[in-house]
Amino acid sequence: MIIELMTALAILVAILLPLGLSFVDEQHVCRVYYWRAVALETVDGEMEVLVAGEWRNFAEGTTPYAVHAESAKHLPPGKFTLTVHGSHLRLEWRPDKSRFGAPVVREAVRQ
């Protein structure tokens, strides 16, 4: 009887442990997708403002960029950078750790 109980417990642990860990992994993947969506919306909105004329406030080269979107505070630690090179604008959000997702980049030509 004890052997059967131990076998049943071993089977239960062998099935439930990987299943529980897969839920944790799925939660992280969902969180990364959420952060990416927020970063995309933020970068797109800020790029629209920059192309509309805000780019005139920035010098040629790469500078840190302060975003105005309230949703950006839901992002993991990272930084926004703006690169102005001639008539070319590039806005990028890069997380501090690669575990938090991939960089989001938008480029445009100013008018």
C-alpha cells in the first residue's frame, strides 16, 4: 500500500511540477508581449510628435529622450534615445536587460 502511494505521489509530482513551471513561463511571455505593446505605442506616439516639428528642439547626434506618455511608467527599466542625423530621425526604446524584451525602433525622415 505504501509503495502504491509513493508511486502515485511520484507520478503526481512528475506531472504537476512541469505544468506549474510552464504557467510561470507563460506569464513571463505575456508580460514581455505587454511591455512590447506599450513600448510600440509610446515610440509611435512620440515619433509623430517629433516629425510634427518637435525635432527642432534637439541637436544633431544621439541624446536621451524623455517621453511624455503616462503608459511608459509601466515599462521595465530601460531608456529612450533619439538620434538626429541630417533629416533622419530615429527613436529607440531599449530595455536594460534582454530578459525584458527586444528593443523597439522607429525611424522617420523629417520635413
